[in-house]
Amino acid sequence: MPARVLAIAGAIGAALLVLVAFVAYRQLLHYERRAIEHVPAGAELAVRVDLEQVVLFEPVRRHFLPLLDRATLGAGQAPPASRLLRLRQAGLNLGLDLRELVFAQLQPGEGWLLALGGIFGSEPLLPRIERVLRAEPAAQLRSEQAMLILQPSGVALAQADDGVLLLASDASLLARALPPSRGYEAVGLSRSGAAALGALGSWLRALSATGPAAPPASVSALRVSARLDLADPFELSAEIEHGAPIDIAAVRREIDGWLGTPSEHVNFAPQADWGGERALAARATLTRMASTRVAVHSTWQRDELERAARSLAAWLEPRLHAGGPVAR
């Protein structure tokens, strides 16, 4: 066979392999971020984590997925073993298919939402989940308007039309979050980066108010947007927006107030240091971008990420129990 014919045949074969690989990637591995589009209107805090990165997925696998095995569904009885295994056998393999995690909270003490996005396939998951849960002897749940309501806590579960699984503190909040929206923009949550956070000033001021004193009235952020990029250590970039001109020193005091960081300026009672955020704040450099905006840059260690995941899982676990409402 002539060399020219062999070259053409080889080029065609290579092109076909590339095409097959591309189709397989699009159908089996590629995930378009959609969970972020279910941040409900009125959210004052929102966090997004891209779980396509192993370094971010591992803490979630270790601390969050076991909550599904430990959550009780009625009468305070321990759940049967291997709920995750039974869900996997029913077609929901969170350990393999989960790609995006979004958490949102309304005003402190109000409702919360957890959105799970992944390559779950085109088949509806809620009927499969319901069959697995109803097979448990102590299960107390009811179906209502394409939702599963866990009794008596009222925690609600549903699947949006785009495939995202939603778990909310109550059915009314879940109903608000089901249609895709741009609510994440209002809270300042970015679609880019390995992870992101958005928080309104009202949520941050309520956080500071848990101490015996409040920040000075002249110090009040309107919104904070933060983005985490993969590196070793992680790179954290944030922007703090204020409604009036402010100087760097005042912003530093404000951050200390949010975190309950002891300093000569802010004398708050210590708050929970969930994921090394006080050390992160101590490492931060602040740059004034405009009279009302300040940029913050810092680094976050991987062991601090592990602590943050463990702390959030510990906070979420009692809220997944069906044994009755708990203080949020």
C-alpha cells in the first residue's frame, strides 16, 4: 500500500478516535455547572465547591457522604447500614458522579439549602431514592408535589428539571429553589474558580453581633465575594464592597470582627475557627481598589480545608435528622 494512502488512512483513524473521545467525554464525564443556579432569592450566604478536583472532592467524600448513612428517618432509630451502597445499586452513585456542591443560607437562624450537581444521567432519581428510603423499617416520609418530606423535621428533597438534587430545611424554600435563576449573582457568588463564596453585609453583621459588642456603625460591608484557585497552598482572592468610602485599617478591623479575632481594636468573644480562617485573615494582604472597594489576597492550607469540611459536616448533621427541628 502506498505511503500516501497509509498516511491518509492514519489521519482519518486518528480523527475518528478524537471524535469518539470527545463524544464520550461530553456524554460520560463533562459536567456543566448548574447547581449554582439554584441559590434561592433572599440568600445571604452561598458557597460553591467544584468537586471535579480530587483535592476538593476528597474532604467531601470523607465528611459529607457519610452523613447520608447516619441520618435517621424516624423514631430516632439508627438507620440500616450501607444506605450509600443501596443508593448506588439503585442508580445514584454519589461517590463517582458528584461534581458540584452548593450551600446557601438565608438570614442567620433561617432556612438553608444544599444543591448537588453531577453526571447523574437522564433518568429521574427521586423515585429511586424514595424506594431505598421507604425500605427502611423506621422511615417516616411523605411525597408531596414531587418532593420527599422527611418527618417530623420537614427537611425536603427534590430533583430539579436540570438534574440537580436539592435538599432544603423546608418545602417552601425548596420550591423557591427548584427553578434555575441568577440568585447567586445577588449574593456575589462567582461561577469561576475551584470554589467561591458570596456573603451579604447583613449576614456578616449578624455574625459579628454574636459577640458582646458590634463593629463600629461606620464600618459596614455591602457584600463580600471570594474565589479559591487551585495551588499549593490554595490562592484566595476576595473583594469587599462598602456603601461609603473606607480605609484599609477599618476593613482590617471589620474582618477581625466577623471572625471574632482578638486584637487591640476589636474585643470580641472568640467564635468558632472552622477552617483556619483566623490564620487566613492574619496572612491576608489588603489593597484599596476604589474608595468603597478593597481587594484581599491570602492563602489557604490544605489541612485548613480539611478542617472546614469537617466543621461544616458537623454543623449540617443534626439538621438532617428527622427526629424534630433543631436550632439552626
